[in-house]
Amino acid sequence: MLTTYTISVFTTNTIGLLNRITIIFTRRRLNIECLTVSETERKGVSRFTIVIRNDNRESVEKLVRQIRKITDVLAVFGYLDDEIVFNEIALFKIATPLGAEPLDVKTINLDWNAKVVHWGLDYVVVEKNGSEEEINEFYAYLKQWDILEYIKSGRVAVGKTEKGLVEYLPEGNWEIV
Amino acid sequence: MGKTQVATTQPTSTQPSNFKTGAQAVMQSLVEQGVSTIFGYPGGAIMPTYDALFDYRDQLKHILVRHEQGAGHAAQGYARMLNKAGVCLVTSGPGATNLITPIADAMLDSTPIVCIVGQVRANLLGTDAFQECDVIGMSMPITKWNYQIVDANEIPEVMAKAFYIAESGRPGPVLIEITRSAQVEVMSVPFSYKKCESIISYKPRIEPKEEHVEAAAKLINSAKRPYILAGHGVLIAQAENELKEFVEKTGIPVATTLLGMSAMDADHPLYVGWPGMHGNYGANVLTNSCDVLIAIGMRFDDRITGDLSTYAKQAKVIHIEVDPSEIDKNVKADAPVVGDAKAALKALLPLVKKADHHEWRAEFKKYDDEEYEKITKKDLFHEGNQIKMGEAVAILSDKTKGEAVIVTDVGQHQMITNRYYRFKKHNSIVTSGGAGTMGFALPAAFGAKVGVPDREVIAIIGDGGFQMTLQELGTIAQSGLPVKIIILNNNFLGMVRQWQSMFFDNRYSFVELQNPDFITIAKGFGIEGHTVSDRSQLSDSIDTLLNSDKPYLLEIICEKEENVFPMVPAGACVTKVMLE
């Protein structure tokens, strides 16, 4: 059975590092479901959040060790879904031409916990945060209108540990952002 | 800039008002790092650095190879002998791509090399400029680290980091690419070089964890049939004496991997040969009879394990390894010990009990005897007229007392050499194991000789592999270094032919060679040599080779269709050893 793993990779901010990391996935023929990169609360430290689905825990553990081996990688953590708090964000661009069925903004706000973030001349942009499943369900609901564009971000995730993950990085004179 | 201004051997120097160009900074960094030798080939994008090198000729010996691949393999041979990084200097584009094979080879065989390659001017990057090539992208999967320098000020720090990464932990190749503009521009800060001692994101564990050592010792002390596989990590950590002390105390039989050859004296009573596809009978079969398998500085390559699902399943596995990503990669470790082989053996020694295991050791002897009867005897004492590869190597081994540095290429001769050369001296094998790079031996032997000019260095090469890098005869001739070269010529790509004969129904698909006159070629380069095909002349011919005080090429015409045994077919269980 496929299990979703979230891999958090902390690195120094170096050009080409994304390439070095993805090469390891390519070599092992592992497909990346989604990937998000951002700077952390420590200056010069980037955080990659990579989601993969795999049926073999051992091969994920090997992957994690191979990533850790990269010289510019500070730390790698692999998580199952119940070990993290995670979210994604989606934007839907929906056509609202004259005469069309009006968008039910109230339901979108209250029932779906989503909001309109931009009113165009004959379209609106709706933003929805949540898990992949919630976003997929919302997508299904929105299909009654004409969806011009749909985009979803990768996962962002924080661990359900007492300490922040940056506390586990090698000791150094880290500057807080 | 005059030579007097830059001549300093201080490990750390700050010279105010001494603003160097990037190219000078590269040279000064090499000097301060303690580099004495560079293997290289000039070209457009690295010319400013070669110009700076002209002023450093008295501090840095540059060896001009004939092809960049030769520079890479020579740097590998040099590094393997001295346990420090070999340095290559080449230009961008094809200069750098010609280094790709040695870099991949060095990655698989954990060899420290630092490759300094040129690149087009920074403003031309990404424009498909002349001799521009994305070498950073290409070398990423086969380097331990690589970095592109576009700012001359970065040079000292990046160079220091390059050597630290290449040499520390599990060694490997590092590639530093420097744009032509960064070589030409003058640094805006005074040059200052400090050797790198640590990197925040890279902290190799040398000293193993105490609890891991204790767990391993406990397993060893309770073992009835323990067996050691010692790998390249023992040579890299220079832990040969610790290994000897450890096995003599514990009485555990030891096999060495192809790259770990010479870690143990071949005539030591506890030495049982080597495991793997063409390794010894007992060393393979008894892997599946031991109760504790102790792997030291090796990575369970598929050429050793064969079928993983049947490999050493009965044994508890202790895996001593400096690279944590190797633990559990192929074989699950019951007691992993992450650390350097020397440190781990030192830590283990006081915790292990004295033992003898003579009954268990006697089992290896039984297999040895059978192997001797079925294979060795036929190889060494046959009645035929034609020379067998094995006897040539055995004579060489006797005549050099097992003390030479042996550099092999890849194929049948490589297996035969490791079978019949009785290594008596540590760190004496240079071979391309993981990558299996044909063409490796000639330049690697040259590099090894540059590293240890006082040792006898002998390259043993097949007729196929020799033709892949034979232009390095020119480098050898120009250096005058007495590298000894043996071609075991069977007019075939022998190993492929053997497989075709055994597994492809004798369909010899493109393996027969029409060879040139190797001696004429050597003479064309100014290297003496001769051919021997008569068995009665073999011994004298090897004497001639060894007695030469100049480089010398001995071509030995061998039996054409000799097969190498024992053999564990690819992917088979290690007990399925074919003896004929």
C-alpha cells in the first residue's frame, strides 16, 4: 500500500542544491509528488519539503540517508502524515460572465472555508487552504462553474515535536531572521 | 608578480598589499594546501591559471598528460598511494568532459581528487559560448562536492573546502570550476589561506559511538564462526596494523575485497583470500556458513554479494563503515558501527576476547585445497606451450617478493592478477573496482609512480584496455619515470568473450581484436620493450622488465581463450561457485 511520506530537508543556501537533491530521487526512480522550498527562521538555511508516496519504508529510509550525505545538507527528517501538521493552498480562477449562474460566495466562505481574493471584470479568484483531500473536494464542488485555471501549491509541514526542527541542526552561530 | 613575493610555505599567510589575481590565488592556495604535483592539460578557459602556474614552476610540479582522462586517472593513482588528494587542472568544455570518467571512477572507489576546471567568462555563462559546457550539472551525481567560482575573492576559501571534502570522511572527487573572468580579475581583499577543518553541514564521524562498539564486541565474543571482510576503507584509514592486531587476537579469518587487497599479508595464516565474482572458493561459500560477518570499510557491492536474498542470511552482520548511507543499503546490519576503520578497530581491540577458531578456519583450508587442485594447479603448472595469464602474474609476484605496487586495468587480467599476486606490503593495489574503467591502468600507474617514486610500480593491462589510453606512454616517456608495463595479450576482449562463451552460447560478438604491434608503438614513444610468447622465455623476460631503470613494456602473448575461475555468475548465490 502506498504511504505518504513528507521529507523535510534543511540545507545551506547554495546554488544547484535542488538539482543535487532531485538527482537522488531520479536515480532511485522515485516520483516527487510535490516540493516546496523556503528560507527558515535561521538566516541562510533553506527548507525543502518533499512529498513522496511509496510502499516500502526501507527504501524511503535509504533515500533519507542518501540526501543526508550531500555535503551542503544540514539535516533531513522523514515523516508520516500523523507526525506533522501540514497544509496546502489552492487558487481557482472562475469565469463569471454576465448572465452566468452567480457564485455562491456565502457557501464558499462558510461551508468551504475559502474566500474570494480577487474580483476581476468577468472572473474571480478563490483561495482555499487545506489538505489535498479538502482541496480536491472543493474542486469538485466548484466544477459547476467554469474553472479557467486551477493551481495548487506543494505541502508545507511542521513536525509535532516539542522543539522546532531547526533546534536539531548542527550547532553554529545561526542568525535569526 | 615576482616569484619571491609569493614564495611562502607557511600554512597560513596574510600578505597585505599583495592583491592576487584569481589565477595566482589558485596557485597560492595549492601551495599553501601542501600540493606539490598537478596533472593537467591547458586550453582556452584555463589559460590565465596556466600563465600563473608559469611563475610557480619551482613550487608546483605540473605533469602534462596527453588526454584529460589520463590526468584524472593519474591523479587517482597518486591519491591512492599517498592517501591525499590528487589534483587535475584542465580547461572547460571537452577538457572537463574528458575528466568525467575518472571522476565517476573516483566516486565509486572513494578516491580523493580535486579537479580544477576552467569555464567561459561569467558574462558568457549560459550562452553556448565556445567550449562552454554545463560541467557543474554533469558532474553533480558523480562528485562528492562541486562548486562554480565566479568571484576571485572566493578562491582561497573554496579551495580549502575542496581539499577538506575530498580527503576527509569517505574520500571522493571534488570539482571546482572557475570562470575565466574570475581567474583574470584581481582580488579586492588580501590573499589569505586557512586550511579547512570543519564544515557545518558536513561532519563525518571518525570515532564510533561507544555503545555501537560494545554491541559489536559482544557479537564477536559470542561468535563461533566469525568471518571478516576487509575493504578499501582499511587502506584509506591506514588501519592495516590495527586489522592485523585485531585478527591475531580474535583468530578470525579475513578476506579482503578487490579494493582492500594488500590490507593483509597474503601469506598470513588468517588470510583466506577474497570474496566476489572471481574470488576464492572458500571465501565465497563460507560467507553463507559464518555466524557473524564483520564487514570493515566495504560496501557490499553486487560483485561481492551476488544474490542479496540468499547472502549471509544466517549471519549476524557487523558493519563498520565511515559512510552512514552505506549501512543497511544492501545488507542489513545487526550491529552498525559508523566510524573510520582505524578508530573502530582501536576501540574494539580491548573489548574482544582472545580466541582461536581453528576448526572453523580449517573449513577454508578444505575449499582452498579443492580450488588448488581444480584451478590453481592448471593455471600455474600446465603442460601446454602457451603462456597462461596466471603463471605470468605468479612469476612476477615471486620476483618482486610481493612488494610491488600493482596497478591493473579491468577484465580477465585484473581478476587473474588479484588471484595470483601475493601482496606482502600494505597499500599496494590500484585498480578500478566500482566503475570498472578500461584504460585506467596506464595513467593510474604513472600517477602512482609519481606519488611513490621509490617503489616498483607495475601496470598489468589487457590488450583491449591498453588501447584506450595508450597515448599516456608519451607522458611516461617524457617524465622518464621507470613505470613497468605488462600487457597480457590474448587478442580478445577476454572477459566479455568469457561471458559470451559461458552465457551467450559461444556467440563471440565483436570481441576479437586486430592489435597493433605494441612494441613498435612503445618504441615510437621512446619506450623500450619486447614481446614474449615462449613459456621458456617468460621468466627471463620478466627479469628484463624488472631490471630496466627506464620505463619498459613487456607484451606477453597469452593463451587466447582462457577463462577465469572460480566464478560466481552475476546475481547468483555466493555458494554457487563454478570451478570450471
